[in-house]
Amino acid sequence: ALWLFARKINYGFLRLTDLVVLYAPIGIFCGRLANFVNDELWGRITDVPWAVRFPSGGYLPRGPPPRCAIT
């Protein structure tokens, strides 16, 4: 789709991808933030102080998984 768009507006495909790659991480971040706010991304049940309790997650404290050593 991006190649067709570049061809339609008569713009170099690689130049257009250079522009897209600058803004893609911002869009991904906003999407993940919206998933968090909409109560869609739960983490694992945890006891860390920054854990979040989601209403549809059973009000269990959830957060990122703890770091573990690879054995």
C-alpha cells in the first residue's frame, strides 16, 4: 500500500519509508497507551508497589513480570 501511495503522489518509495519510520514508534506507543487505559492489557499478578488493579482483571494487582535469571 505504501508503494502504491508513493507511486500515486510521484514520490520516491525509500524517501517515503524514511519519513514513515520516524513516526511509527509514536503511533505504536499511543496504541499501547490506549490499550492500557481501556483495560485491555493486563500483566501478571504481582506484589510490586507500582502494580495496577484492573476492574475486569479481578482487582488483582498486576504489573510487568519480574526479571529472572536465565539458568
